[in-house]
Amino acid sequence: MTKRNWLAGVDVGGTTIKLAILDHDGDFITKWEVPTDISDSGHHIPKHIAATLKDKLHSFDATFSDLRGIGVGAPGFIEVETGFIYQAVNIGWRNYPLKERLEMETGVPVFADNDANLAAAGEMWRGAGGGAKNMLCVTLGTGVGGGLISEGIVLHGAAGMAGEIGHITSVPEGGAPCNCGKTGCLETVSSATGIVRLAMEKIEATKSGQLFELFQTTGLVTAKDVFDAAENNDENAKEVVREAMYHLGLAVANLANSLNPNVIVIGGGVSKAGNKLINALRPHFNRFALPKVAAETTFQIAQLGNDAGVIGAAWLVKENINNE
Ligand SMILES: [Zn+2]
């Protein structure tokens, strides 16, 4: 039987590892997930990935020799050239030679990158980016993640920190504390967590309106609820959306003035608000972007959802093998 030249994509998260086998065009052969074993500081993960990949390949009458490579994404600080993980807090890896360990287990070339960068690459290759060579990807979830793609290359910077747009300072004085140790970062106001925090402040202060009633009934307000209530003309919700989108629009416009992307892709939980989000964001973006940048930048909601990471990981293999 001839070799299949498949690509394996792996997205290691704190609770599950998502895996996929794709063909060279990025179409899924199969995808699945397994729980993440974070015991012993994540030391068993490479062995576990190798075992589940081997089993899955076997079910297709295939072996490791049918893979051109394995791409792996993880949340944390990763040296891309060596696949060395400086720190991945949710996994437990610290100074961990991931590439070396997984190559030892599988005998297949391994390439690694930060999960947000790979999600951006996945959207560029097979999702909302539509193959655009210049793309800014913003993930609005618990935090604000990002990926910058310029001339078809994922930017890493001198120390792998490029794309950390969640920590752009949005509120220079008196901002809320951020997980990074600073205050007033973009993610303190424009992430799902930030939007809910702003909404709860309004609910506490006014004790009235749709969000207040929703909170009284369900004990919970989500970022999507805030966008829905704003659409329904709730004053508190409208103010929260305005504040969150003002800061996001300002940050993204400054990035767009620097990078001149074809497309800005918005993903993560908050992107479930869809066009409501883009319609609320666009006026602020247009105000702060250069006229030509504002006119020529399109906004798209991310299309790949949880698959973006494994598709981007497979893209990483394809890029590296092609360039060798
Ligand atoms: Zn921060």
C-alpha cells in the first residue's frame, strides 16, 4: 500500500486533547478527543498522544509512516524552532522538550506552536480568513487571545510573545487587575469575563433593567446575554457593549494601522453574538483606523470553532515539510 501523506493535528488543552488526521488539503480524515492527563506535570502526555494516534491510524489500516508530521498546539510560551515549552500553566509543563519527547514516541517529525497562533493559522487556511495572507485573529473568551499573520507567516517576535493582544493597555490609569500582573489590559474590558464584570457592576449600581431581571431569575449573565439585551434597548447592556467595543475597536484599529490586514477574524465564546458584535465594533474601528485601512479591512466571525486548533496544527506540518 502507498503512503498516505496525512497530517496529524493535536491541540492540547487543560482538560481535553483534541486530535485529528487530515489530508494534504486540510480535509478531515477523522477527529476525536481524549482527556488530558496532567498528573506528574503533564509528563505522560506525549506517550498518551502517541498511543491514541497509533490506535486511530490502525483503525484505518495505517501506521505512523503514513503521517508526514504531527503538529501540536498548547496554551503557553513555546519556542517554535525547538518545540520547547517554557511554560504551559494549565498543563503543568515547565521547561519541557515536547517536540523531542513526541518524536521519540512516534518517530514522526513534530512541530509545535502556541494554540492561539495555530487557531489563527487554521482560520487562515480553511476558515474565515479564506486564505488571506494578512490577517489579524482575535479570540474573545475567558481572556483575549490573538494571532497575527503577515505575508502568510504567523508572527512570533523575538521571544514568542507576538500576538499577545489581550495585554494591550486599554485603561492606562485605574483599570481592573489582569492575570498578567498589569492593570487595565484589553482583556479586562473586552473578554467574556470583562464584559460580564462590567455588566455586574451596572446591575449592582442600578438594580434595574433586563440584565438585572435575568440575573435575578437565573443567577447568571453571559456576554451573549449582554449583546442580546443591548439589541433589546436595555440601557445598562448598551453601555457595557459600547465600553467593551470602544476598547476593542481602538486596540484593533491601532493594530490594523500597523499591520494592514485583509481581514480581521473574531472568534471565541463572545463571537457567538455574531453580527451584533461586528455591528457594535465596526464604528469604533472606523473612527480610529486610517481611512484607507477602514475602507479595505473586512471583519469575519471565526468559522472553525473548536476545530481551528487541530487544523492550524496540521497547517504547521504542511508549511514546515514544504519548506524543508
Ligand atoms: Zn494583562
